[in-house]
Amino acid sequence: MKYNKLFLGLSVAALTLFSGCSDDPEYTPASPVTTPAAYFDITEETTIDLEETSTDFFINIYRADKGDELTIPVTTELKDENGAAVASGLFNYPSSVTFEKGSDVAEYKVSFNINDLEPMLTYDFDLKLNGEATPYCTTSNKYEVAYIPWQVIPNSKIYDFALLTWSTLPEAEIWEVMVQEHPKKKGFFRIKNAYDGFPIGTWRGDASKTDYLYINATKANEVYFSDSKGNPSVFYYTNVYIFDGMGQMVISCPYSSFLNSTPLAWGDKLYDYKQFSTWTAKYVVENKETGQGYVDFGTSIGIFIEGFENGHRKPEAGNYVSTAAKARKNGQTWVRVNIPTDSWAKSSSRRRQPPIPCLYNKISRIRTCTRLSSLMPPGHGH
């Protein structure tokens, strides 16, 4: 878009100058933008995290049409994060990619032996294609690739009442999860397929792919959802579907909105981030020698249902906090992750039938419809 604005500005200026020199100006339109033969999508992720089981990764390259088979060259420059050359053969990558007939995407595949890579070192791939870039697509792109050997913390569990906000069940659910800690950033955790074990409803994630919930607890009193680099992230999509005809359950971390200084946005609603300044979770270490402890989000999270951006009725007020207080069940902790402790006795491996949502309870229909339509968090304990 910067290119487009610059071009537009020049066009207007040129037209103005020409008009000043003649009473009968002639306007010559600019040449149309020509899409290069192949290009990278500028919106795709350029940070690639490798796992201990990784053997390869792929980068997509696109073309404008789905024509005949086409092979195009790819130039690769590879260095480490310090600018040093990388040993030959450490990564195997192609000098060209081929678009199959009828396809507008080709895969640039990089293979390697994970045991040969230096942990925690970032490898910078600088890829170039023939042709000129445009404001809408690029013919060169840089990718950061790193192997980070996250450390598994055994016997970890999630305690969750949050997803049951709209149900009639009085108890929280507890299930085992794989929690890992960053090898250098102590207190930076990730949970593999965090809600796959949720015993109610259906988990519809892709079992062939790994999904992580990242939790940045490097500061014990300032804990929040994050991306793979530790930057604040507002939403986590659980892939859990509880109620028939409704979308997946989505957990929000309003404190991340505060840290980003951006409104929490859901559907056509914007919630002022300033009101979430105290909505942080806590990381409590119970045993300093073993690291045993837990991350407690208390009631400082929000629950949304995908697809119900506006709901059936308008919220009573556009205030995230006041509506949350009405939905809260007193004294409940909504999400807690143990890291780990033996005091978590309850564990369920069976999937139960979805609870009867209050939406279908004639006695409490109005109250529940308000909660469904407002799509606010289940409470705030600060």
C-alpha cells in the first residue's frame, strides 16, 4: 500500500503540472501493474519453529493463474542470526520449484536432520524469485527458522470452568495436558493441543498438526496469552464445539489487549483496553526446588462462541466488565494450569454428553440469552 500511495501522489502532482502548461491537457493513464510470474504471499508467517521430530518445512510460492506446468528458479541465501555462513549440506533446499498443471501454488521444501542443527540458533533464509515486486505481492522474502528444544513438564493438568459458563454443570473439568517450558525463558510455557482432552462436546482440531496455547509467565504477577515469541496474544481458539448449531469456543485474554494498547475486538464490538489493566493471571511456584506450581487465570479471561459476534440480543451495556460480573459464578476459578502438583485428584478421560445449555431452559431463557448475546467473559475477580 505504501507503493500505491506514492504512485498516486506522483500521478496527481504530474497531472497538476501538466495542466498548468496547457489549456487542453492530455491524460496518459499509468501502465497497469503486472503480476510477476511467481511471488510470495506477504501475509503468511515468516517465523518457522522446528520441533524435535521435524525433518522438513515448506514455504508456499504462488502464481497468478492455474495454467500449464511451470518451473521457476529460486535463489536462496542462507546465514545464521550472526550473519555467518551456514555449513553446506546442513539444509537441503531446491534451486527451483514447479507448479503443476492447473495449480497456482508450489511448495519450496527444505529438509534437514534436526540433530545437526544448533538449538536456539536462528537460521535466516533469504529467498528471491525473478520479476519485479508490486504493492500487492513480493518476489523476495526472508524467513527465520529455529529449533527450540522445549522441555516437557510431566503430570500437568488443566482445571477449567470457563467453557461451562453457559451450562448447568456445577463442577469444573480437569484433564491431563502436555506442558512445555522454554529452555532459556523460564516461565514461558506452551500447551500442546490444550483442549483436546476437554471431556465435553467435540474437539475438532487437526490431529496431524500441532496447535499450541502459549502462556508468558516470565513475570509471575503479569501472565498472559502470547504468540510463539512471547508477544501478547488476545485469543485462543480451542477447537471445542459444545452446543449443536454453534461455533467453537474461543478464550480471550483481555490483559493482552491492554499490553498491546489496542481495543479487544469481537464482531462489531470494541472494548477499551484500559479497563483490562488488572486482568492479569498469576504464576505461583509452590516448590522452588522442583518448580512445582500453577498458573491461575482466576476470572480474568473471556469466553466467546465463534459465529455469535452479535448474538440474539444487544448487550445490556457495551461494558466488558459490568456484563462479566453478571455472568460470574461466585468463588470459581475459571482456568488454572498446574505445573505440576499432586493435589489434582480428579481426571477424566471420557467424553461426556454436552451439558444442557441454559438457552433451552424455559425458566432461565432470558437470563441465558443475555449471556449468549453479549458474549462477555465469565467474570472478573479483581
